[in-house]
Amino acid sequence: MSGIALTSDWAWTVSDEGRTFEHFRRFKDRYLLIDQYELDDFFPDLPHGEADLEAIDLHGASLWLCGSHSSLALSGKGEVEPEKKPSRRLFGAIALSDRGHPTNKAFCLPFQGRGSLRHILGSHPLLSGSLALPCKGGGLDIEGIVVSDDVVCYGLRGPLVNGLAVLAFVGRQGPFGLPGGEPKLVLLDLGGLGIRDLCRYGSSLLVLAGPAMDAEGPFRLYRRSGGIEGASSLQLMHDFKNGVGHPEGLAIVQKPEGAGLIVVYDKPSRTRVEGNSVWGDQFELPQLFG
């Protein structure tokens, strides 16, 4: 799993492999798979290839999905060049019914060219150079989203800007509320780590930090308070132990006794796999936030 979004009764997940997203029903202390949906049924023009979905959110009775928008390294003639992957460039939403199921109403940004998310983010001078680089070589790599009424916040695994991680805020506009216009950037000092996921917690933003390159760690959880501009604070909340796997997805779960934080893993350790089940972690937020 590379991303998760929750309601009181349902869970939605995405993976960085294939072209699907999954729907689960909550049952006691676990979630049971009830449906797997093909992206092509909602976005028939999505270019062929792996979608590399890395981020998911629920907002405004819609399910929002985002691919990494990254390029791969292509070696040849002694040089490494980025291999364009338009199949990874989905940013769109699917309207949900009153019962929480996907409808046939879906909309997305263009996959290439003007108006695409790569074009929007690449219009900022600090990100323009990243479009010509592979994701593991300083290129653009989106791994977290938070959608609100007026803006979409993107958390970037890469590029780092002078060792700082990037939050990119893009205003929503038009009849479907898709992002457009000039992005505003906020740089975070995560100790040289990139952003691996985001989720909202009240007026704060929870930031999952991890290596920008391929590495086993470290992985850390931060809480950012503050808006796009003005005063803000960044607080380290949790340091994940080595060997637990690669935490990749965050979501708040509401319970009668209070809110908790669900963490899912992209490469879970053997101790997290039991038959057809994969175990994540649940943290009690008072334990993290005091």
C-alpha cells in the first residue's frame, strides 16, 4: 500500500503497482476488502502503463487520487536520461454516492502539456529543473496530498531544495475545483528527508518523512501547524524503528474514545503478513501529541 484514506466505516487504498484502487469495510479491529476498481473504468484516457498511485484523500464527497508524476532513469550510451511515464500523471477525483460508493462521475487534469500537474508545479522556478530529471535523481516525485475547499497541498519526496522538503500549495478553480494557477511552496527542514505522505489533523498537517532516495530509513512523523504564509511550527512526533518496513500511508481514524492514526506500509516486514492479511499500526494520538 502506498496511500490510505478513511471514513468511520470505510477504507480506500492505492498502490504504486498496477492500475487499481481498493475499497474496504471496517469490521472491529480490521478492514475487509470488498471491491477492487480499475482506473480505466473512470479515466479511460489514462495512458497505458503502471499508474504509480502514491496519494489518496477524501474531500467534498469525492475520492481524490494522485500518481507520482515521476520519470524513471533510462540508461544508454553511458548516460542516464529520464524516461517519461505519462501513465503516472493522474490527478483526479471520483464522486461518491450517498452510500459511499464510486459513481461514474470522474474528472482529472490533463496528463501532459499545459494545464497538467507537472506543468503547474514546473512553473515554479524552484521546481522547473526537476521535470528533466528521474525521480531518484532529484526529479519530481509526489507522494502525499491533502485536499481542502480552496487549495490542494502536495507533499514531494523529491526534489529537495537545498536539503529541504517541499510542500506545494495550488489553488482550486473551475467547475470541478481542480488545481490551477501558480503554486506556492513551503520548505520544511526534515533533516534531509523527503515527504512520504500527508494527512490533516484538525488545523494541523501530519507529515510522514522518509528517504528521498532508495534507503531503509529513517522514517519520522512530524506535525506542522500554520498555513501557507505566516508563522508556522514543525514538531517531531515519532521516530519509526528500523526493520518495521517502509511506512507509506497515513490516515486519521475516528473512534468513540478519540482519534487514532493508522499507518500502512509499502514493504511490510514478515511479521506484518499473516495469510491474506497485512497488519499496519494504530497510534493513539494523545500518546503522540501529549
